[in-house]
Amino acid sequence: MKNDWKKYIIVLFITVALFAIAASLSNFFADKKIAEMRSIQDKLAIDILSAETQFSLLSELSCEQGDGAENLSKELNELAEKISYSEANLKGNEEVTELKRYYSILQIKDYLLAKKINEKCKSNIIPLLYFYTTANNCTECTKQGYVLTELREKYPNLRIYSFDYNLDLSALNAMIRIYKIDDTKLPATKYYETLTERRHKDS
Amino acid sequence: MSVLLVIFYIISFLAVYVQVFFLVTFLENRKKINIRSTNITLDVYPTVTIIVPCYNEEKAVMLTVDSLLELDYPKDKLNIIVVDDGSKDNTWDVLQKYSNNSQVVLLQKENGGKHTALNLGIENSSTEFVGCLDSDSSVHKEALKRIMTFFLNEETMAVAPSIVVRDPKTLIQYAQRAEYDMSHYNKKMLAFLQGIHVTPGPFSIFRKRVFDEIGPYRKAHHTEDQEIALRMHKHGLKIDHCPDAYVYTSSPSSIPKLYKQRLRWIYGFIKNATDYKDMMFRPQYGTIGMFTLPSGFISVSGVVLLMLFTFSQIYSFLSRKLLQVKAVGVSSMFGNSFSFDPFFINTRAFLFISIILYILVVAALINGRRMIHGRKIFSWDILLFLTIFSVIAPFWVLKAIWNALTGKEASWTEERDYSFKQVTP
């Protein structure tokens, strides 16, 4: 009985080609997703810079901030969801980690701005810092994530800044030191009291 | 990358390889596939004996024998031997209708299994060709002549027909109709490659000397039709497939009956392939050793591993949902407004590989249907087949593997339902 070895090899090449097509399609869509996240991130960076500038310009005269805060919250949330999804589905992708680092810096900047606004004006924004870990299988972090997502949807003024404790970023490490976050007590949330609340407490 | 994902990729690669192999074979040979819609005439009509083994088939045996008597074949060249394998119902009484028919010989014996009934028929035949027809099947009246044209090639020792599901009524039967159409395609491609691993009970025809050379049927784990094909390959005997020799068969009408039938088939394959494992990866046995048997094992192990992979995905999804419910309550799963963002569509490679595999399977199904019925149809039963078999096939495969490992033999059980309306393709 004859074996058509040539055919076995041709079929092998076709199969490898089909797998290569599948891998290329997957990479193509992964690149598109990363590009989309980068685009949101760039827009976010501009919006934060614009908000900072607007605040600097107007802070001496009034607390008028316009309607940019709500949009900023939406953008931050959208990016958070997309980065979180990409982390789970584009495992090992360096670009996702880079985006996450950049996103963390943007969050810190926005947090500082929100804090300033709260100190000077009667702001509705309630900033909440959330530290989680990806180093081990942290079920409690996932649970906490669901709770915060739920809260964020219920209370639009709640602005949650989530940080991966294990992300190697000097600005984030400074935050961890300032708020004395212990890696054995993760997940951890830090709530920033608004000026109104502090006054209310004092009285 | 998880271990299961790596296994998924390996199994998918092999599964895609098998489908591409068939597709390339189809493209090479498609012009050789001849579907005859008109009556044909043979120059010579060789003598043929058709053996009908039956056990408790009082409801169906008349349909089977009558269809044989209606075959367009000279009556003096066609003998029918009906063997009652110790039926406990009225099969023998029903068969007496044919006691005065010169074409029909009735034999009765103690129950000993299908292979013993077939062997008794072979012993009592003296024709050049011998075939069998399960008593739950009936034949198209041109089927025998069409098959005999394949024996014009002196090297051809056996020819398998195309089995069509008779008068489907239930969803399970419609799903099987699509599956059978795909199996015609697979069988024809294997025939081109000389790698057919089964000469089905319904109407496979052999040169009588096959049995003289390699011996009679064996019990073969209740799948004697698989064993005889493997034994023929071992002796270098060629098996072909006649795509336009239609045989109509009753098919299981419910999931439990289908489960029992497939359990027997898969168990039989595993045991027979194990009995003939010395042919595996041996180039001297051609396609059967290098392709058919390995791809059979790939299918069996692939179904199980894909089920494990699917279950792990479902488990992981449900765990996440349970955690969400624990954290924020059931209402959180329904309360949020729905918004669609294509960003969240999974675009990992395994999704595209699964799509490629499904496209190849659907292409096989459509090619099979076109080959047999002469038209290209994408109908709902294809989706039904893909859905039902994807879900339930792993269970009978797992059970068959378990039975094979523990030595628990599958048996003939009530798998069929009878319907008496003949369907002409």
C-alpha cells in the first residue's frame, strides 16, 4: 500500500498556515485593542491636563469647574474596564503592562487634582483609593472589585482610583508609603474625607 | 498558557489536519465522484447472496426483505438468506411469508450473536459475491447494480454503500441525518485513500473469496463490521465506497437510544483498533495505519479533552459569577444597563481556530450532502447536529473509554425505531 508522503507534508503546511492566520488575526485584534486603549489614554491625559490648567486659572477667582468632571470619571472607568479585561485576555502582553503603568500615573494626577478641588471648593467628587494585588490569586480583591464597580454605578460622584500594588512604579510606591499600605492587608481602600465632611465632623 | 489550553491547541491542530487532509483529497478527486440518477445496465450480472441476520425484528424484517426482492437485479442471480438468530418474538412466523419464494432461504439457529448468523449465511452461500443487510435497513432498487460496477476493478474486494437516515421524525434523527451526510464524505475520501475502517452492516458487499482467504466474521466487541475491514486491510485487500448506493436505515429516535448505539460503536472502535494496534503508524499498511487509526484515536481523545477544556471555561465563568453574587447580590447581574462594546469580544487565537475547525466540518457536511444528494444545502439540521453532538458526544466517548479500560463490554440493545416510509433521495 502506497503512502502519499507529499500530500501529508502539503497538508501539514496548509494546517500550519491556517494556525498562522488564526494567530495573526488574534494579534491584529489585540493590536487594535491596545491602540484603542492608547487613544483613550491620550484623550484622558489631555483632559486631565486641561482640568488642571482650568483649575489653576480659575482657582484664585472661583471654584467653577465646568462639566468636565463627569466625563473624566467615565473615561477613567472605561479605561479601567478595558485594561482589566486586556490583562486577563492578553496575558504576557508587555504593552498592556505599559498602558497600566501610564494609566496609574494618570489616576494619581487626577486624584491630586480632585483632592485640590475638594479642599478649595464644595465639590461632589468623592475620591476613593483602592489597592489590590495580581501577584497571587486574590479572591477577596475580585470580590472587592465587584463591590466597588457596583458602588461606582450607584454613586456617580464616587471616583475610584484602583492601583495594582505590584506594579513597579515610583509614583505608586510613594502613594503606598504615604497611605501606609501593607501588602499583607490587600485589598485595601483609602477614603479621602472632603472638606465639608471634615467640617461636619468637627462641629 | 494553561496546560489545558496547550492540549486544546495540539488536539485542534490534529483535528484541523484531518479535515484539511479530507478537503485536499476531495479537491483532487471530486471529478471522479459519480452520482447516477438513472437506471443502469450491467454487461454481466454476477451471482450475489445477501444475508439478513435478524434477532427480534418482527416489525422491520419484512420491509428489509421486500426491499431486497425489489432490487433491480436478475432474480436468478440474487439469493437472499434470512437467518433468524434465535428470536424470542414472532420473527420466524413473519418470515414464513417468504417460505415459497425461490429467491429466499430461511434459516433458524440458536441465538449466538450477529457474527454467527452472518457466518451461517456465508457457509450456505455459493455465489461469487456475498453481502449483508441489517434487518433495520432497506435498499434503493438500483443500489446493488451500482455497487457491482465498482467490482469491475479486480482489485476491489469489498464495497460499502451510503447509509441514509430513514424518514427522520425527531430532532435527534434530523441531527443524525446531517451526521450521516458527513460520514458519506469521510468514507468516500477514505476510499480514495484506501483507508476505510468499516464495512457497515447495512449492505456492504464482498467478494466471497474474502472470507475464504481471511476467515469468517468474528464477535469483535459487537462491531464485526469494523473488525472485518481492519482484517482486510491487514491482508492488503482493497475496500471501496459507492456513494450512490443508498441504504435507508432506522436511527435512534432519542438521546438514550443514540447514547447506547454510539457507546457500542466507539467502544468497538477502541477495542478493535487496540486489537490491530500493530498496524498503527506502520507505512506498509498505508492510509489505515498512518491516517485512519491515528485520526480515530485523535477524535476519541480530542472529544474528551475538548470537553475538559469547555468545562474548565464554564467552571471559571460560573465561579466568577458566584463570587459576584456573593459580593453584591443577585440583582447586580441583571440590574446594570446593557451596552455592547466590540472591545470585549474575545479575540484570542483559540476562538479563530475553533471557527476554522467548524468551517471545515460544515464544509465536509455540505460536500457530503452535495455528493450524495447532488445539491449543496445548508439547512438547520447541520446546526442541530453541531449543537447536539458537541454537547452529548463526549459522554458516550468517555463512557466507552471507561468501559474499554475496565473491560465492560458494550452490547446490542434496543437502539432503533422503525418507520416504514421509504425516502428516495
